[in-house]
Amino acid sequence: MVDVELALVRALVGAELAPASALKDLGTDLDPLDLAALGRSTGEHGTPVPGLVKALRERLGDGPAADVLHRGATSQDIVDTALMLVARRALEPILDDLAVAADRCAELAERHRDTVQIGRTLLQQAVPLTFGLVAAGWLVDLDVARAELASVRATGLAVQLGGAVGTLAPLGDRGVEVVAAVAAQLKLAEPDLPWHTNRTRPARLASALGLAAGVLATIARDVTLYAQTEVGEVVAGAGGSSTMPHKRNPVDAVAVVACAQRIPALVATMLGAMSQEYQRAAGAWQAEWETLLELLRLTGSAADAAHAMLAGLEVDPQRMRANLELTNGLVMGESVAGVLGESLGRARAQELLAEASRRAVSGGRSLREELRDVPEVRDALGEDELDRALDPASYLGVTSQLIDRALARHREVS
């Protein structure tokens, strides 16, 4: 808020609405401000700005800067612009962490493009894929989230300056010029109009933060599941337990999920606060302040933890292979049915496969053993073709092409 007030003074001088001598006073040491006094003033006035302006004028003394301080602005102008400025600064490390996380996902996608693992739907084993494709999926979503946040940072964070009702009347015919100058100093966008009760900008920021947090939470949730003792396909951290020394808790992934768990409600608060009356809201605007700051804190924490989580992620291809073989080939039923259906028709192929699968489960045998005992299958496929149909590496579709597409797009946006 201090930065905004001082930028306004400089803009007023540039527009010849304040004497050039006011600039000399801006070198005054304005710290430390009495935060407790500002808090009491905020309670009295419903906004921190009156107390802040009073404190700054006391420090600036009787010079021209104190005289022109806050000219043309209303409290909401200062608070909204300060929030945009805080957001702009906070998004920089968030975007940096997301970029590093995305680069790590790209590395995992390339390195493990041929590392076969079981895919899971509804938490049950489904059909094979590769860990490289999993990482490529993470990568694509991270790049989408990064692009949206970067777009918000570049064009969505705007100066708020309109005076009491958005007319800039105290600045005469120089109002637009002053807005442009403040925007340039603070490196914020210059809006077409003041946006006191038009809340698309903070709502878009909140939504972009929510999108990023959701992407990070999906990745972290996957990591916590892959890191379970019974699954063990990745190792994601070395967090210990106070009573169980054998544990390696995925603490960074847990931190991401914990942060992201709180974010949807905060985004909903920001969207709910969009409905604001006349030219200044009575309650909805004020509800945004801490909500938006908390969104920035939580998303920043999640991005930082995700960066650390992915940097330390260890992949275990052998455990992935072992899990792939848990069902003795049953997960390759879709593959066998497709090949067998070319000779016997899809309906008959599905019928034979279902019967063989039931026998394999009840008899404790592999699907390969059961299918080899079926004359129709032997005649239609033969040993070699049956083995190919049962090989997980042969049933990956266009996995490699999809990974290439994700990596190519990442290179374009990085």
C-alpha cells in the first residue's frame, strides 16, 4: 500500500498536478509503521487506508508530498492495487516452481517412456501404460496451469484508480494519464475503466490459482498412492515417524494435498464475492482481502512442495513390473480379445476369454495356461501370436507418440 501511495504521488508530479519538490520528500524513511495502530484504525474505519495515510503524512512532515498524498484516490483504489501488486510479486516464485516441476515431469516422461506399469481405474488394475505417459499427463496439465497464471500476471493484474465512484473527478482531465503512470511504475496493467464493483480480475486470479492447485493435488495424490508400501512403485521422500522408524513418508506430496484441500472453498468465496452493489460493495469486497492472500500463500506453498516432491522422486521399474504381473495375465484380456476377435468374431472371443479368466482365477493358473488349453484359441492364434497378445509392452497403442506431443508442446511454452 505504501508503494501504491508513493507511485500515485510520482504520477501526480508527472501530470503537473503536484509540485516537483514533492519528489524530494519521498526519500524519507517511512519505516517502521506501527502495525498495531494500523490494525486499530482498520477496525474503526473498515479499511486500513485512513490510518496508513495518517501515518505516512506524519512521517513526511509538512512538505508538498504530504499535501498531495492520496490525492484523487479512494481507499479501495489503494487496497485493490496493493493486492494486485502483492499478487504480481507472489506469482513470480509460484511460476518458477511450476516451471521446475514441469521440467522434471518432462525428464520423467522421456526417461520412462518405455517403463511399463499397470494402469488403474477406480483404484483397480486396468490395462498397461508407461510411467512416461503418466508423467506426460502431469506435464501437460502443469503447462496449462502455468500458461493461465502467466496470462493473469501479464494482463489480468491491473491498477485500480477511480476515486470515490470511478470518475477520477479530483484529477480533472488528467485522470487517465495518472492511471497510466501509476500502472507503469508498478508494472501492472492499465484498465480501460476503474473496476470497483467489476470483480472479474480478482475472480480470474483466484480461479487460476485454484486450477494450479488442482493440478498439483492430482500429481501429489498419484505420488502418495504409488508410494504406498503395498504398491511401492515410487519412493517420494524420507519423512520419518515419531514411533515407526521404518516409514518413509511422502511428506512433500502430503503438504501439496493439504494445501490444495483448502483452496476450492477460498476460490468459491472469491466467486461468491463477485456480486457487488453500486460503486462500492458493503461486505463482499472486504471478504476478498484475506481470502486472496490465503490463496496466494497456499498455492505458493503447494508449488514449492511439488517442486521438492518431483525433484526427489525415485521410480522403481522392477516393482512396476511385479505389480503388472499380480493377476497372472488377466489384465491383458482386452488385448487378447482384440486379436482373437479378428478370427472368431468379437462376441465369441469375449465369451472364450471370460470363461478362461474365470478358470484362471478359480484354479490359480495364469491366463496364458488357460488359453493354451482352448483348441479354438490355439487354432486361431498359435503360440507366438498368443504370447504377443499377452505381452504388456505390445499393448501400449500410441503411447510414444503421445509422449512426444506432450514434450514438443512443453518445449514450445518453456
